[in-house]
Amino acid sequence: MDLVSIRVITDDVARLAGFYERATGVRARWANENFAELAVGSATLAIGSTQTVPLFAPGAARPADNHTVIIEFLVDDVDGVYKNLAGFVDDFVNEPTTMPWGNRSLLLRDPDGNLVNFFTPVTQAAIDKFAR
């Protein structure tokens, strides 16, 4: 089994896709105005419109209402990501901080309020865990 994507539901696909394009440097692929995907490494961040929710089950997902999931990106230089996003991101939860488990982490909120973590392993144990 492979986890292939995470889908975020939003009222404004263009705004959210644009945010993630800038934050990741990856260009979104658009299926139509209601659905875009960013292929990042071995996974995909899918962004779907609220108009797609009834295709699954009416009311199954609500936009801008996530309080449990953090979208995480492994990056080579989290401090560089922070410098790139300063002045663009409205809501940094923390500046780059080295966590007890060995990752240097930058936590922010996307325009819909979803938590996003960019991190770089910095201890040998963390580096070994994420060796590519």
C-alpha cells in the first residue's frame, strides 16, 4: 500500500494552489478549475473545491476547518525556506526551531488556516531516518 496524496478542500482552489506553488517551488497541475495537484517527491498535495465534496458525500468535508492534521515537507534548508516565505506568509506559528527529535522545523498556516511544517533533519539520527 502507498499513501499517494493528501487532499485539502477549499473555497478558493486558485488561491491555495498559488500559495503552495510559492511555498514549495512546485507548479500545480490543473485538472479543471475545481482541482489542482502538486506532485512533491513521492506524494501529491491535491487541492479540491468545495464543489467536489458532494461527489463523495454531501457535507463530508468542510474547508478551512482542520484542527488535527499538519502537512509536512522535508526540505534541504528550512532556514532558506523561511527567508523565502518571510513577507509572503501571514501566519508563522514558529520560526525555524530545532525540535527534540532532531528536525529543524518551520511551522506556519496556509491561507485556509491549515498547519504546514517545513523541516530539515539536523541530528545524525534524524538524518539517517530520512536518508534519500
